[in-house]
Amino acid sequence: MIRIEMKKNLLVNTFIGLLLAGCSLTPELKKEVLDTPTNYETLDGSHSLSVGITPSNRALSNQWWEDFGDSNLNLLVEEALRKNTDYAIAASRVLQARAVLGMANADFFPTIGYNGNFAQNQYSADSDPRGMGGGSVGAFSLSAVLSYEIDLWGRVRESSKAATASLLAIAANQETVRLSVISGVIDTYFLLLNLENQRKILESTVKTYEESYQYRLKQYQVGGIEEIVLQQSKVQLESAKANLYAIIRQKSEVVSSLSILLGRSAREIVAGEMRISQSLPSDVPVVPLATPSTLISHRPDIKMAEENLLAANHSIGVAKASYFPILSLSALAGLSSSEMGKLFGATTGSVGLGVQGPIYDFGKTSNRVLEAEAKKEEALINYRATIAKAFSEVKDALVARENSEKRLNAIIAQAKSQERVYQIAKTRFEAGYTTHLELLDAERGWLSVQLELSVAKADLLSSALSIYKALGGGFEARRLEEKTMYERP
């Protein structure tokens, strides 16, 4: 007898537990076993990539762009984060997702409403339910209504979890857009400074070619050279002018790109150009680099892919819940009377348990489940691809940093030698040992190297920027969750 009673209690407790907790129809999502490298190496594995980085367990600063030491750049980044339209759109989508989560969480609680009615019914003598020979009868009612879905199959719970994951995915996307905007501003800013530097160098180069052409023209006029030599000098002059005009055009395009990022007109940028540094930063920051295994928690695109996978998995549970009936409680308490004056003395009420479910829907629910499972598979593939892309981008950025530094050092050495050539040519010209034309040739050689040096410096800065971007730009998954919501359902 005791054993039978214990079995009854167990069944009752189990049923109550199901009512309170709901059944889980969501498949278990196994944690991905990732083959992460222990360090970053060159493609042939000859050595580890370590140029321009320092081993560190700390995350990048959230204001990592300040490492470049350019106050004007800092102002531009801050302005872009305030005014950039793409970033504003991403922020708006976070608000939308937060509202969707709020609606999903509201289903955990009952819906409370009200209902009021007034009707005037006319009866004949035969149809009068009162048996009073017909007449007009009023009907007044005022009631409060409560309805509540018992989440027996976990539909509400899984909908909330899916909405939570979607919110975090969209918040991570906002961080991805933020990183893209910041990187775009920095890259465009460095390119603008590089082009301005090239413009100055090319203007000096055009001037030397103009002087050479005038020198050759005088020689030709006195019969000192043939026309072909004069025309060759003219070709060099026009070629240098063409290069200058190309740089001016490119600079105009870059200013337009920067104006889009900053959310203001190109004219405003040109008008305020004197506030922009006229030279590239001389120091290239050394980037703190943690072990590859920590990269996953520092990339917003990986966080977005992970949360999209979680949302897709929970959506399977929501879809499967449609196979089963919806159990709901309803209650009504109110007033009802045929006379307005007696309404507040005539109480009425009811409590009910309702059930609603499918019998046969011609494959609608099963196809909804198949769709949810296919979306989960897509999200899983995207998650794996995003991780692979992240490691590839870090390695490519480190390779670019190493090679850019080697190239810059080689050009610096070349520039020193070329400057020495120019100084010797200048000394010889002043002493009367060489012609002005030879001095101009030496000066152009030096200017040509200065042009390469400007490009190499910009490339090195760009490679450092690529490392910051590949490492996630100071993003932390844990901090995102704390900022987006206090507690996940």
C-alpha cells in the first residue's frame, strides 16, 4: 500500500514538474571540438610570426586606435562612431531585437484584459425567455479576463532562448560594424596622408622635369642636341604631370570615402584639412597578441555566428512544439445584469482549462521542423567557416606586418644611399664638375625613393591596423553579454 502511494506521489510530482519546467524538444548542441593552432607560423612552417607583436594575455584596449598616437585620428574615429549611418542602423537593429525578446518573455506570464458589452434585445410574445409576453430587454456586462498558456512542451521557453540568442547575435553584429567603421576611418586616414605626401613629392618631381625640359630646350635651340632628346624630356615631364593628376584624383576619391564614414560632406573635410596631420605617424604600435585559443572569444563575427547557431537550434524546439496541443488556463470575473442600475450587484465568474492542437496539417509542421533543422545546419557551417576565416586573417595580417617591415627597412637603406648620391651630385655641381642636368637627375632619384618610402610607411601602418582588426579590435564576448543583458533566460 505504501509502495502504491509512493508511485502515485512520484507520478504527481513528475506531472507537476513537467507543467512547471516544460518538456525540452530542442536537440542537444554539442560543443565544437576546434583544431586551433598553438601559435601562428609562416605557410612553410619555417618560423613563428612575431614581428610587431608581443605575447600578452590581456585583451586589446577598447580604444585601441589610440595606440597610433595621432590625436586627430582619435577625433575622427570618435566622430565616426557618433555619426556613421551603418553603425546607427546596427544600433537600431539591437533595439528591435531587444523588443522581440521582450515580447517572447511576455509569454511566460498570463494575459490580463477586460471586456464590456451592452445589448438591447427585442422579443416577441412567443420568443420571450422570461415568459412575459415580449418586450425590450437590456444586457449589461463588465468583466476582467485572464488567459495563460501552460508551457508544457517548452515552446515559450525555447522561443525566449532563441530570441535571446538572436539579440546577442545582432549585438555582436553591431560590434562587427563598429570595428569595420573604425578600421575604415583609420585606413582611409592613413591613405589620405600618404596621398598628400605623394602629391608634394610629385609636385617637386614635376618641377625637376620642367627644369630639365627647359635645359634641353635651350640646348636644342642652339643645336646642341637632336630633337629626339628634347621630345624624350617632354615625355618624362608629361608623364610626371599625369602621375600627379592621378594622385590628386585619388585623393579626392579618398576624401569622399572618408566623408561617408564620418557622416559629413567632403567639402567640410577639405575645409578642415589643415587640422589633419600632414605626415604619417612615425611609430608603428606593437600589438599585444594572446594565444590562438583565445581568439574565438575576441572576434565579434565569431560571437555572432555562435549565437545564430544557438538561435537556430532553439528554433527547432519551437517548431517541434507545434506537434503537440496547447494547454491554456482561462478565468473570468465580472458583472452581468439586464439592468444598468443592478449591474454592480450581479457578479459572475468562470474558470476553464482549454486544449488546442493539430490532428492533421498536411505536413505543415513537419516541414517547419525540416526548415528549422536546415537553418541550424547552415548556421553550423557558417560558424565553422567564420572561425577558419578568423585564424586565416590573423596569420595573413602577421605575414603582411613582417614583410612590410622588411620592405620598409630596405627602402630606408636605399633612401640613405640615394640621399648620399644627391648630396655628392650637389657638391660636384657647386664645384663646377657636373651639369645642372645631372644634379636634377640625382634629385629625381632621391624624390623617387621618397615616394616609395611614403608608400612603404603607409603599408606598414596598414599591416598593423590589419592585426588589430583580425584580433577583434578589443572585443570581448563576456563583456558583450554583460552589456546587452543582465541575465540570459
